[in-house]
Amino acid sequence: MRGKFIIGNWKMNYSLDESIVFIQELLKIEYLKDVQRTIQIGIAPSYPFLDILKKMCKNAVLIIAQNIHHHDSGSYTGEVSAKMIKSIDIDMVILGHSERKEKFYETDDILLKKILQALKYDIKCIFCVGETLLQRNNNNHFNIIKDQLQNTIFHLSSKEVQSVIIAYEPIWAIGSGTLPQESQIQKMHYYIRNLFLKQYGSLIASNINIIYGGSLNSSNAKKILSQQDIDGGLIGNASLIIHEFINIINHCIKLSK
Ligand code: PGA
């Protein structure tokens, strides 16, 4: 059976002190270790805090990078490589987030290089795909997601793709408080799973984790996370508020019982 993932993407928020206080609160949840086999809880903080938070969490909470560069090393001022994050035991990274595409001009070509770079260091990828509101209104959203996967993930071998989690994040739902109905999200996740079925066969399709992101919070988590093909969430704003994040985890735990 596929496990579930509840991942907080902190983006460019929280200082060191604020990050530590949050993680201390999270680690107080006694059942965290017990649920680990079925639910993986993760936080993606800013680069400077990866090491210290990883040491705090040991393996109770996944500590995840928000990005990597597609080269090992070199003259790339301000960049951080897969090799560097692996050297501090970080083994998961978010790639393809729409904010990176929009604000930092990351293309599918660059993203494929980043994915391959992560896999070279045995780092799992949470790979984001999503459409704009215009694309959805034009009923083009399924094609857009298919293209995004074909240009990137579908270049991977059957073995490599097992190190990938897909995050379906409609761009218009990110940080907006407006999101698709749970049935529409389920429909897209089912569609994505079917694309994996055609590309890689039934075993990989049934095992690939497809999580949802975009204005997920404790009020809508139950409806969304109870859908058959939704294997968890990638959470921005609500992951910055400890009780919100814990409530989402609790919904996920109740649903998986
Ligand atoms: P949001 O962000 O939960 O604030 O919409 C999600 C994301 O960007 O991953």
C-alpha cells in the first residue's frame, strides 16, 4: 500500500529561532514515530537551517531542500548543489515549484537536469506540476500536466521514477485560498496515475505517490486527503502555523486508520 506524505513548504519564511521553535513543537507529538510507517511528515525550511533541523529531527521528520542547482560545483554564485545537501544527509528536494518557474525562469529542460542531478546523489524528488487558471478554464489542464511530465519525469527509467513523488499544484490555487473541488483534484490525480500506467506499467502506477498542493489547510484537508488517488499534501501557508499543520497531520492519521 502507498504511504502518505504531509510536507510543509516554508518557502522564504522563518528565521533560525522561529524554525527551531516550530520543530520543537512538532517533535512533541508523541505519536509521530508510531505513524511513520504509513505517514511521512516533512518540512522544507530555508537552506541555512537544513543541517541544524535535520540534526534535531533525526529521522522523526523529513527535512527537505526547496531547490538544488543542476551542477555539482563551479562558478554559480548563490547556488547550492545536490552534492552539498547530500553531505548534510538531506535526501529529498522539491523541484519544479511554479514559483521557481515563474520567478526564477526554470524551464522543463533545466528541471530535468535538476531531477537527474538529485537522483545521482540518491536524493528523492517531490516534483510539482500544475496549470494556470486560464489553462483550466480553456479545458487544457490535462494536456498541460501531460506535457510537463513528458518533458521531465517521463525521461526517467522505471528504476529512477521510483524516487519521485508528484505534487499536483494548480498554480491558481497556491496561496490564493481558492482551490478546485476535491472531485476535480481526484480526477487530475487519477489522470496522472493513468499517465504513469501507460508509461511505466501497473506496479509503478499503483505505487507512485501523488500529493496535492494549493491552499490546503485544516478545514479542507479531510475532504481532499480522503480521495482515493491523493496521497498527501504539499502545504505552504498552513504549514507555517503549528496547530494548522498538526491538525492536517491528524486528519491524515484518522483517514489512514
Ligand atoms: P499554499 O502553498 O499551501 O500556501 O497554497 C502551496 C505550495 O506552494 O506548495
